[in-house]
Amino acid sequence: MDPEDDQEIIDSIVNGSILSYFSALESDDERSFSPSQTRSDTNRTYSPQIKRAQQPQQSIVTQIRYSIKKIQSPIIGFKLDCWTIQPFSLDDDQYLDGDLILKCKDQTNSRKIQGLFEKGDDEQREFIFQKLLPGITSLANDIFGNYVVQRILEQGSQQQRELIFEQLSQQILVLCYNTYGCRVAQKLLEISYNTEKFDQIFKVVSSQIRNLVLDTNGNHVIQKIAELVKSQKSEWLIDGVLGQIQKLSNDSHGCRLIQQILELSSISQLNDIYRELLSIQDELCLSQYGNYIVQILLQRGPSDVVYKIQNTIIKNLERLSCDKFGSNVVDKSVNISVYMRKEILKVFIHNMNVFYKLSNNCYGNYVIQNFCKQLEYNQLIKLSYDSSQFNTQFGQHVYQTLQKLKN
């Protein structure tokens, strides 16, 4: 649309019947006009609203002309149906002046430079890359700079990736232990997978695995490798956690790593892991994170391991059911095993006091409700209960559930 057409549209808006509508608005001092875009010499941001109260001497027509005039620029063109953003120009953009490495360590500038690298052509990307390359290691370990490095690794040329890899591969362990550098290390692993570069990183990282699995940041890098290689190289991962499972199971990241090992490795590879887990199963059942490991064992473990855990649950039914985390383990065993439902039913029939105690407990009542829902009707009617024993709000929930199931 050329400027003459724009002016005709503007005049028709200003001089048409819409003026009578805007004249009515002028009588209301509290009403503000629609967004009016302003532009300063130093900031290409278009946002502030111009309120009537701030410009009492201007008519509404003047405001319309002012607003429309202000949005005419080489960068943004005015149309009735949309805004059009012109392509990024290397010569126009102020963000590429000065110390680009330092700018990448600022949140706003980091985002802007990522956008410029994404939208620019090959020449513009190379310009940005050459200015950042000398400080690429520093940026990789920076709270905002690491995002710029990741963006270049994702969208840069093969040559740019190789130059970054050449510098960062020498500092890979430093990256692994750093809060922000570990993200770049994971990105390097992703883009180099199935290449010699991946094997080079893997060799260095695997030599420090026993320390990395216990480190909050390094653990993420190990998880990324486990996710990429799956069961191909799981032996090195198993060797890294053996003897340290108790420490790992009390940490959210360590717990997730153990879960990955159990999910990705074959049963024959896990015998040593199973033995160590079973030796601390009582502790794991009551652990905030360890209970998830026990649940995976119940679902995916070999029959002999599952049987030992089930016996432990039945033996400690009351204690586990009344615990915030242990109750999750009991629920899982009930949901997936007919054998467990039969054995727990025997416990309750033999001693209904246990049933009442769990029913009136803030955690146990959920176990009882879930257990009753899993029973068949002929099993449910074997529970001969006294309604007066449900003497708490939790017990009442159980009683109401029983009544619904029987009816």
C-alpha cells in the first residue's frame, strides 16, 4: 500500500461519520484513547497510551492524526488489517554495537541478540558469531549468556558449531558442574550424538561419573547421556551409582537417575542394583523420593524382587499406610496386584482394628478407599464393619465410600 492510499484511508477515518462518535467521547475526561504509538530516538518501542487527562487542549481528531502520523516509519508500516515488521537489518540495529559479549550477559540484550541471530542471514550470523567466539566459554557459564550459546549451537552453521565445540570440549567438566554450563553441556551432547565428538565428551564425563551423579548440576548431564544412549552403554552408568544408591535416593535428581537405570537397562544388567535396593527397601518406602523407586520395582522388577517387596509391605502395612510417602507404595501394590489385594483383605478380616485405624488416619483413609474400590463385590462383603468406629472426618469418607460400593 503506497503513502497516497494510506492518506486517503486516514482522511476517511478522520473526516467520516466516526467523528460524531469520538466527539461524544471528548465529554468524558476519565476515558482514555486507544493505544497511541510513540517513538523515541533511542528506543524503538511502541506502547504508551495517551490519555485525554494528560492532553486536555487537544481535540480527539488531533489525537487521531498524531497517532497515525507517529506510526509511519521505515520499520513499521500502517495497515488497517495488520502490522508488518520489516526484516532485521544489520546496519540499523543498535544492539550489535559495542561489547557484544558483555551485552549477552544482560537478560534483555541476551534475548535480543538471540532473535537477531535467528532472523539474520548467513553474513549477519557470522558477524555476531565472530564477536562472541572469544568469550564463548564465559558465556556458556553465564545465567543469560548460556542461552545465546545454545541458540548458536542449534541454528549456527556446521563450521560455527565445530569452533564452539573445539573451545568448550576442553572445559566440559567445568561446564558439567556449573548451574548454567551444564545446560550447554547437554546441548553439546545432543548435537554431537552419533559422532566422534560425542564419544570424546563421553570418555571425559564417564571418567568422573561417580562424582557427577552426586552433583546437582552434573547429574543432569548424566541423565542426558542416559537418555541418548538408552541401554547401549548402561554398564558405565550402573557402575557409577553402585554403592551410592542410598545417597542418590534421597535427592530428587538422583532418584530420577536411578529410575532411568531401572527403565532403560535389562534385568540381567541390574542384579547388583536390585540387591542394593532391597537392602534399604524399608527406608526407600518412607522416603520422599525413594518411594518412587520402590513403585517402579513393583511395576517393572523381576518376580523375586517384587515378591520380597510385597512381603515387606504386608508386614509393615499399618506403618506404611499411615505415612505420607509409604501410603503411595501401598496404593501402587494394591492397584497392580491381585495377590496383594487378597493378602491385605486377609489382614483386615483377621484384625478389623487395623482397618479402623487406617480408615481414621489422614493418609490411611485414602489407602482404604482405594483398596475397597479395587475389590470385587464378593470380597467387599467379607468386611464386616461397625459404622460407629468411623469416628473422624477421614473415617466418614471411608464409610461413605463403603456405602456407595455396596449399593
